[in-house]
Amino acid sequence: MQHIHDLGSIHLDGCGLTIGSFDGVHLGHQSLVLSMVTHANTAGLPSVVLTFYPHPSAVLRGRRPTFYINSPEEKAILLGDLGVDYVITQHFDHKLSQVSADAFLDMLQIHTGFSHFWVGEDFALGHEREGDHHFLETASANRKFQLHFVPPILLGEEVVSSTRIRQALRAGDVASVATYLGRTFTILGEVVAGSNRGKRLGFPTANLRVLEERAYPRSGVYACIAEVVGRHWPAVTNIGVRPTFEETQGVDTIETHLLDFNHDLYRQEMRLAFIDRLRDEQRFSSPEALIAQIQTDVRRAREILDPLMEMENA
């Protein structure tokens, strides 16, 4: 997979193409992309995904932080794992938002030469989303490309979507998030210096700094698997404001206690996989009461995580 950051820098003689935000690369995205990749491989064509950063809604409607399910780099890797040959992460700004659907198709044909175009049910392109399904059906006849519509994926009666995933994250429902994604939800960050409060309590924690715009689960305590320095460790992660000590003035922190681990992780990159929610964050009457609850959290996390770690190490 080649990850390209400007549509203008690619020149292909033909391809299978799809366009979208693809935030999360969830089951619906996977269905569409795999359909395109399979067809392109059969036809002897490269497969191309064009996506955008920032997200168009962040530019046009000023959506708040805690938004992105994946970074552009993570998204490109996930798409590459599906067999995509080229991922184009195009910078999106107000100037690009003014380009008409017809002019945008001109750009796509000049730079990719696409002959097959794959879109989802709610897809539209161009200024004010004028390039809807009806427009594309007419354009495909005039421009001699084949248009492929892919229906959404349903789980029960729910359509799998990035919006539903963000809603589940805000509810702390990491199990549903994993179902929508077809994989465990993860966040990547750098371990930074903290207050050492956990160490003084007997449960040293690694404070994780993540991008401000990155979506993460609601405040609470979670059983996680931490990937760091090339290994996986069971972990208990707290997201929130540490109300027992009131140290963060309402700003969420993400801190994780790795079980059976006592090495320095400062400035290391860590990825946390959220397996299950243990409880809400709460205020305790004393440090001793907090220690007792953490001990309970650790026992519950071991019950959840030990079978997974045994499978991984088998």
C-alpha cells in the first residue's frame, strides 16, 4: 500500500476507486472496500481509496474535539490491510469544498483514470453535496465509468456507522464499539510524566498523551491490553478527572496501570486496546478506600484479560 497526501501527485492509467471519510474503517467501510478490491484484482486494476483530513464536517461545521476514531496513518494501514493499493489522504479546506461535483470528477479522471467507482448509500461529492446518486448515474454514462452501489451493513436493525461508534464511545460501551469495528477499539499515545500519585498508592500508572481531536471512551475504568516496547500486557485504565484528589481541574486524563510490570515507560509509545468497562469513575472518602477499589478492579481485570493473554501466548 502506498499512502499519498495529495491527489495531484498521483497519475494512474486506470483503477477501481472509492471516496469517503472512512473514519474507523468499520464493518460497513470494510464491506465496500473489500468489494472494490476484489473487483479491481479480478480486472487487473489497482484499487484506490481517496479520503480526507481534516474531516469535511470539522472544516465546514466546526465539529468539536474528541472526534476522530483513527488518525490518518492508522486509517491508511487499516485500508492497506484490506488490500488497497493506494490510499490518498487529501487535505480538505474551504477551497476544496467549493469545487463542483463535475470539476471534481475531472480531477479524479485526470489523476487516477478510474473506470469503476464504488460508493455507499449516503455518498455525495462536490460543492454542497451536489454529486448525489442521481448525478453520478448520469455522469457514469457520460464519462464511461461503471458505478457500483454498496448497501450499508446492518447489525440487528442498526446501520453500522462512524456516528454510532462515537455514540457508543461517549457511553463507554467499548464492547459495542468492537462489534461495529470488527476489532477491538484502540488508542495510541505517548507516555508522559504524571503526578506519581498511583505509584505512591502502590499502583504505578503510565499517563498517556493522545491527540486532542482523538475520540476515546467516556470517563471510567476499563480492562485493557497495553502494547508497549514490543510486548502486550494486561492493564487497568482510568479515564477521567481523578475526583478523589481533584488534580486535573476537569480535564480528562488517560492513565493505565500495567499488571506485573515495573519498568519505566516515560516517552514510550503505547497502544491501549479497550476490552471491557469495569465501572464509572467515582470519588472515594480516603486513599485507603481507593486502594481497596483498585485491588478489586485489578482482580476483575485479570478475570477478563487472563484468558485473552493465554490465547495470545499459546
